[in-house]
Amino acid sequence: MAFDDIRIVLIEPAHPGNIGAVARAMKTMSLSRLVLVRPSSFPSEQADRRAMGAIDLLQRARVVDDLDQAIGDCRLVIGGSARARTFPHSVLDARQCGARLVEETAMGEPAALVFGPERTGLANQDLDRCTYQVLIPANEAFSSLNLASAVQLICYEIFLAAHEPVAPVVLAPAERPSSQAEMEYFYEHLERALDSRGFLDGEMREVTMMKLRRLFGRSRPNSGELKLLRTLMRFIHREGE
Amino acid sequence: MAFDDIRIVLIEPAHPGNIGAVARAMKTMSLSRLVLVRPSSFPSEQADRRAMGAIDLLQRARVVDDLDQAIGDCRLVIGGSARARTFPHSVLDARQCGARLVEETAMGEPAALVFGPERTGLANQDLDRCTYQVLIPANEAFSSLNLASAVQLICYEIFLAAHEPVAPVVLAPAERPSSQAEMEYFYEHLERALDSRGFLDGEMREVTMMKLRRLFGRSRPNSGELKLLRTLMRFIHREGE
């Protein structure tokens, strides 16, 4: 596996110091690819200071405008979140997350680990773009890990998994799953098709689309399967009505 | 085992912010006993700020003049150190360290985990007071973990060891997947719907249905999701034709 195929994506990090601390945490565990989505302030002196010997990661960090640019080419995207959600995702613990990321990149695929803003965590619509949610086992009464600490823990599990091959925790699909961008294209198609039936009218649009994203996201369709699903969408679509 | 029997000892922490970050890291993993040996500045506003919801740990922290006061009643003392030493100690990795601490306190004995100053790490004479040295597996070219990150990692391993047996490696879906019979009923519905569109004519019927079974079978839909899928099937079905 290649550590360089695993990227850490921070969405709207508010404190520059945390960006530096994340870079340091990543480098201690051999990770190097940092992507920042709309950072409040970057580059910054404070980030450099907290990065210590990991300034090279900051210098090579990619800054992008939205999450899709950060993960569009990834088939496996894991969202870090302390909260259990009302509509739960497939959840990995930190150890399973490390193993799964190593397994994915062993096949030469890029993969992403996404974290939300410090105060609020990942927004639901961002979590919906993730294949899995990772939950770090923690004190139920106080599970609020610092951002850099959360990154440190998961990078540590990646490092361990990379150095002691373990049995795969999740069955890898036989064929290459579709990219996040291809899945987005499919979801748009699905939404249009259901719209043509008036099925998404009213308040339930978001919830319904989210449920469908979870469902199809879990099965990680390959390109042939996605083609089949698109045929189904065409049948659903009521033209000209 | 009792988390309260495991204490974290910081020797001469230079930055008050780190003391707060250590308290936060400890509390996320259910640890609560913090001992400070000659802190440069304590209590401090900066420590309180970084502790977030773990200020109670700072308020109950013990401040002592030397290491012996901090660990005198312990039989097991483990020293955290990034460096391998010239005269090596018995070394544990982080996972072994967590297991060893839990094992010790299960016998009702207090135990201590000791960290040195941020810049220099544990002095040799302090390490000599330890039963073991713990080394966190890390990038050999850059193994300098932040103090709070190191505490976070080891407390995490303590937390996991205390909660063993660990989570099953096979992913349990958040909700109960549908039964095979329910799935069969859905596949029949799907086949009828596609039939009404003439999509399954000819030799490809079996192959197409098999592909769809693989795809939907992988996502293991629960009953709510199956209901949603049945609605989709109704849209596909062309009535009376």
C-alpha cells in the first residue's frame, strides 16, 4: 500500500493552529496528503508553528472550494464524526477504518478521510458523500476529541494496519467501484427521475434522497452496475409530463 | 478494572496549553487522575481553555515536587518516550501498554504512565524509575508526537483494552437487514417491473437478474429501505401494457 494514496480532508478548519497540528500528527504516521476545503486562514504562521517538522505537508497541501473537488476521484471516502446520527451510516471503529483504508489503497486506489469543522463536525450532506462513518471509541459522557487528536488516532491505526497485514474487515467488491463523481452523477439522475413522478415533493425530499444515498452507497456499484441502475432510472422517468 | 487507578504523570510540562490538552485527551478515554511534577505554570487560564469540558480534571490535579511523590505507591510505572535508549528498557508498544495497565489495575493496584518535558522527553534517571518504557509505533524519520497526542493514543489503547472483547470485525448494519424471504419478494417485484418494460426479453434475463441481486444483496437493505425500493419498482412498472 502507499501512504500517499490516503488523503486527509479538513472541511472549513477554523483555527490555523489545528491545521498545523493535523499536519504534524499525519507526518508522525507517514501520511503526507492534506487537502483543505475553504480554510478560514491558510497559509498562516500559526499553522507553521504548530506543524513543527511537518511544514513540508503544509507547503504541499491542496486548497479547494468544495468537498467534491477533494474526493471526486475516490471510491472509498470515510467521514470522521463523533456523533451517532439519526439515520445511521455503516459505521467503522478506528481500527477497522485503518484496515479498510490500507486494503483499499493496496489496490492502487486513492481514498479519503474527511473531517468537519472543529465546533460542529461533519454536516449531514457531507457525511452523505461518505461510504462509511468512522467512530472513535470513547467516553460516552465526553467524546469530544480535539481535531488533531482524532486525526492522530486514525493515522496511528492506518500506520499499524499498514505494518501488520490483517484479515480484511470488509469484503472488497470483485470489481472496481465507481468514483464519487460518478455516484454523484447517478444521484442527480435518480433525483430527476423521482421528481418527474412528484415523489420528492415537500419536506421529505432531503430525507428520501439521503436514505437512497446510504442504500446505494453501501453497495458500492461498479460501472456496469451503475449502467444498469441508470436504465432503471430511465424507466422511472416520466417524459414530458 | 478502575480507570481511576491509572494516573497520568507529566514531569515539568513547559506549556500550560499542553496540560489542558492532556486533560481533555484523558477524559475522552475515561481517565481522570492527572499528576503534575513541577509544572512551569499551573493553574493557568490557557490550560483551562484547552481543556474544554475537562476542567474538572485540572481542578482535581495533584501538583508535586518530585516524581517519587507521584509514583511512590505504584507497582507498575510505564515511561512514555519516543527515543530508543542506549541501555534499553523492557519496551512495550502502545497496545501492549494499554493491556498491561488494565491488567494491573484489575488487581486493584494503582499504576502510572509518566511523560517527560515536551522538548527533551523523559530524563534517563526518571526512566530508570519505570518498570517499562512504552514506544508508540511511528514514522522513523519523524516520530515527534505532540505531548497531548501521545497521551491521547495511549489512553485510547487503555480504553480499548478495558472494553475488550473488542467490537466484532464483521460490520453489523445499523438496522436489521431484511430477511431472505423479504428480499426474494422484492426481487420478484423487480423482475415483474422490468418485464413490463420488455427489459428482460431474451437470453439476458438470468444474467441481468443475477447482477441486480448481487448489487442489492450487498447493500443489505432494512425494511424501510426495502419499502422505498418497492416504490421505485411501482414507478418502473408500466400498468396494463
